[in-house]
Amino acid sequence: MKRVLGLWGEQVELNEAIIERMKELTAERNMTIHQVIQKGGLNQATISELMNGRTKHSKVSTIQKFCNGLNISISYFFNSDLFSE
């Protein structure tokens, strides 16, 4: 994924990569997003806003809770070609 330099363009692309990674990891584990957020203690509205693009600034705490629901580390979450330059 090529990133556009600059604060605003970079955040939009990063958010898209985070959404894609969430979908990828849930599919690999044959889980739904709903199952992961329940296990991780996330609010449905928070994930809905993220997945639908209404939130452009993903919080680290949200990603960490998502990772907790999958029983993975946050470093594993970001260990993907989606986040390489």
C-alpha cells in the first residue's frame, strides 16, 4: 500500500489498512467482527463507525481491544504488508 505523504492523506489510507486488516484477521480465524468485539469488550457503535468510514482516526485502545478479542498482540496486528511502505 503506497502512502500519500501529509497528515490528512496518510490518516485516510492508514484507516483503510486497519479496516482491511481487521477483516483479514477475522476471516482467517472464521470469526465475525461481532464475535471479536464481544470477546474484546468493544462497543458495537465504535466498530460500526470505523468500518463504515465515519471515523477516520482509529484509537490505539480500540485496536488493542480488537486484538484482545482475537488473542493476538498489537505488533502481530501491524505485522502485515498493508502497513509497509
